[in-house]
Amino acid sequence: MNVSRDWRSPANLLLIMAFIMPLAFSTWAALINNFSKEVAEFSGREIGILQSLREVPGFLAFTAVFLMAYIKEQRFAILSLLLLALGVVSTGYFPTVVGLYITTVVMSIGFHYFETINQSLTLQWIDKSTAAHFLGTALAVKAGASILVFGSTWLMLENWAVSYKTIYLVFGGLALLLVLFVWMAFPQFEAKVEQKTKLVIRKSYWLYYSLVFLSGARRQIFMVFAGFLLVEKFNYSAASISLLFLANYVFNLLFAARIGKLIGVIGERRALTFEYVGLIVVFVSYALVENAKIAGALYILDHFFFAFAIAVKTYLQKIAEPDDIASTAAVSFTINHIAAVVLPAVLGLVWLHSSALVFLIGAGIAVGSLLLSQLIPNQPEIGNETRLI
């Protein structure tokens, strides 16, 4: 395939990989609640266990640092995408409790290794002055892929009665083909700074670690229980869930790059303050909502606020030593998933007694994030990591 060298740039590779990832993962996410409930007959307990298992590879993301001693980061990212796609292709063929647990873990290993390496490559390859805008652009590209998935999924389910198995096969297979394309089309790019291949944990990064930890706990409540609330309490169909996802990603496609650019202007502290205040309101509303349409609107609003989480990544880029990026990205994914491994299963049991309490716990976590975000300096940099210095 003849591809111009100008086109085969690190930034374009990152954007193409950003497109491939949602082709596979968004398919899994759009269908899993309905597929697990309707086909595998899951209850809140089983879905909680499945989501906890899904996060185990995220908890083990720190092992990426050791593998990077043997596999270059760029190649590692592509191999991870390959595993993600294979896991999604396989999902529809194993509609049992154990089968879904196994295919979910396979998919998740690829997903979490990719996200770890992708964050590292982005913060290394993209200049600090444009990183927030680029991350917003990447988010918009992901949204475009997700719109393709959710729009097509809605059509397949509503108009053509296509099976879950076929949908997993179509989009997982398309992701596989695109992974092979980037493997062959792009050259191996050299790292600007040789990255450490051992774990690096610095006291000066403590605020970043704390924000990442609470973010992981809070995001799990959204990913696991917000969608399940719509299905279990308000009887949303798989097609309706796909339409909600579609609305979320249309917003990201139109505004994510602008949000990234805005973060570059107003700074990380103000951006995160806006996000966390909004999430507190959303989680409390989840606990009280009794109307199906309002619940759907909250789901869209919830997703909107997560675009501002770009600010946590750019905060790390500004305070981290250049050769710490890969190691810190891996460590941060593990920290992000400490609560994520335990929380879905534990809150799945809480859910059996009170779904409202699950979301009130989420609101409490958002309050903690809001308080910590106020410690980010106006100009974070190496030596000026928090306002306490």
C-alpha cells in the first residue's frame, strides 16, 4: 500500500488507533448489559462480578512497564489492540456466565494494555503546548468510531433483527482488519526520551495518584451501574441504550476538541472543578430519579463531564520527568483500578438492597475529587506539583 511519509506521522498513528479502539470496545459496552441479562440471564450480582473481572487487567497494568523492556511501545500498543478485537469477536460465541467472564478478561487485557501504552505514547509524542487540544481531538475521533458502532447497532437491532453474536463479529472483525493495516502501514517511530522499564513511584506525584484513584472508583459506578439502572429499573432496550450512547458521542465529536483547547486556556484546576461539581449533581440525581426520560438525560450529562478528565492527563505531563512518562502511565492505570476491581462486586451486593445508595456513594467520591483538585497550582510543573509547595 502506497502511503505518503508525511501521512505516516506519530500523531496520525495515535488518531487511527484512537478510532480502532472504540470499534471493538464500544460494541462490547453497547450490548453487554442486554446480552448478559437476556441471553446469559445475569442479575446485578453476576454483572458486578463480570465488571470486577474486567478491571483486573487494569489493576495489573503496571506489568506493562516490564514488558516494555522486550517490546517497543508502538508495537505493544498494536498487539494490545489485536487482543482487544479478538476478545470482542469471541464474546457472542460464549453466552454463558463462565464464557462471558473469560471473553471479557481477554478483551480487557487488550483494552487496558492499549490504554496504558497509548497514554504514554501521547504524552511523549505530543508537545505540552498542544497536548490538551490533541487529546480532545483524539476523543472526537473515538466519538466518531463510537457513533458508527452505536448508529449501526441501533439499525441492526431495530430494523433488521440482527443477533448480538453477529454484531460482535462484524465490528470486532473490522477492528482486526484495521489493526493489521496500521501494523503494515506505519514505520517504527523512535522514542524522544528513553523510558524507564521499572516502576517509578514519586512522592511529588501524590496528588495525581489520588485524583486517578478516585476517578477510577467514580467512573466504575457510571460504567457499571448507570447503564444497568436504565435497563433494570426503566426497561431500556439494547436499541435505546445504543441511541443514548450515540447522543453522547455526537457531543464528543462536535465539542471534545474544543473542550481540550479550553482546558489549555483555563487550566487543569478550573476544568476539574467544573467536572466534579457537575458529577456530584448527576450522582445525587441518579439516586432520586423516578422518570425514565430524566434518567436518560442524566446518562448523557454524566458522559459529558468525563470529557474534562483530559485535565488529569495534562497535569501529569506538566509535572512528570520526561523519562517517567511510560512508567507513571502504567502505575496510574493500576492505581485507577485498585477500587475498580473491588467496587463493582461490592456495590453489586449493595445494589440488591438499594440502588440509590450506590449513586450516593458515587457522589461522595466526587466530593473527595473536588476537594483534592483545589490543590492543583495555576502553573503546574516539575517542582511545583501542588499548591502546598
